[in-house]
Amino acid sequence: MHRPIALAVVVFLLSGCYSIRHLDELLFLNKLSEEQKGLDDIVEFQIGQFKMIKEEYESNQLERYNNQKKIKDKFGAPVLIQEAKRNDQMLQLWIYRHPTEFFDTDKLSLYFDKNGELVLKEFDAKKTE
């Protein structure tokens, strides 16, 4: 995403359209390009974290991370935290999913008791048609 902006800057410089009066705009575009790269890096990191927690679940290794601290330290923050009632007990629900796919994606729901201990896991696989 940031390469087209950088390319536009180079084209302006080489085509003779560049002048001092456009310097502020070009610097602003360059800053936007750098910020976009930073956002892309964050999203890639979050995708990697989701893949990692999904693999741990699928290989029945998630039990090693039996509380909120261990899970957050290893896999990062969930995309959603909310209170949920399960089996007449109030639990905290953490949801992990792909960071940019909202509907058609795998979803891992983790439920914690009031002490932060993992008590229930649910995995909803992506719907395929």
C-alpha cells in the first residue's frame, strides 16, 4: 500500500512537477506511507498470533496456558473481551479470530472464571460452502 505513494513521489520528482510549494504535501504523503507500513506490520503480527493460538488448540496443547496471564503473554490480547454466562456461572469470554476478517473466519472462544483460570474452550471453524 505504501509503495504507490512512494512511487508517486518519485514520479513527481523526476517529471519536473516538483516544486518547493509542494514539499509539504510530499512530506505528508511520505509520512502516511510510513504509518501505513507500521499498521501493516501490526496486522501481520496479529495474524501470526492467531495462527499460533489456533495451532495450539488444534494440537491439544492449549492446556499448557491455563490462565489469562499465560495466554495473553503468549498470544497477545484477544479481539474481544466480555462477560458471558455459562452453566449458571458468570465467566469472562475472550475471543480470538483473524484480525481483518470479521464474519467468514475461524473463531476461538476462551472462558475464564473469576480467578482468571481457563475453564472452557470453544472453536468455531470457518463456514465453507
